Amino acid sequence: MVLQNKKAAQKIIKSFFEIIKNFKRDNEVICYSLAHLDGILEDSRNRVKHFLDIMTDFKNPADIIKDLNSFLHRNNTDDNMQRDIASHILAIIIE
């Protein structure tokens, strides 16, 4: 499976986070991306290592916590699903 390969897994995860950052106004795309990131972790909690490796990458670290945390501080009631999924991903990463 692709997600067992470290480089491929990190590339997929980074791509979903890039989508989240660049398509802020498209709620469906954001929900789709967040749901897939959540599914990646739920399918195998060991994959949290890929998320941590992306955050601590020497050449190009990504601030995944900041990106996910931004969903928790929104006041828009339309974003409840995004907030719930982002908080679940954060809980798994922080765990």
C-alpha cells in the first residue's frame, strides 16, 4: 500500500495540507481533505509518525498543528464539521 512507503505517505499528507491552506473558501474540498487525513490516521494510528516527521523535517517543516488549530478558532457555525475533524486529528497527533 502507498501509505506504507514513508516518502509517498508524506507526499500525500503534505498535499492534503496544501489543499487546506490554498482552498480556504471551498468548504467541500476542505472537508474532503480533512476527512481523508483523519481516515489516514484512523486506518492506522502508527501513521502519526508521518505527520510528526513532516512537522520536524529539517529542510521544509510544516506547521500542521497551527493549520489544524486554525479551525478551532473560527466562529462560523457552518464549519462545525471541519472543526470536529480538525480537533480529532489534533487529538490523535498530540496523543
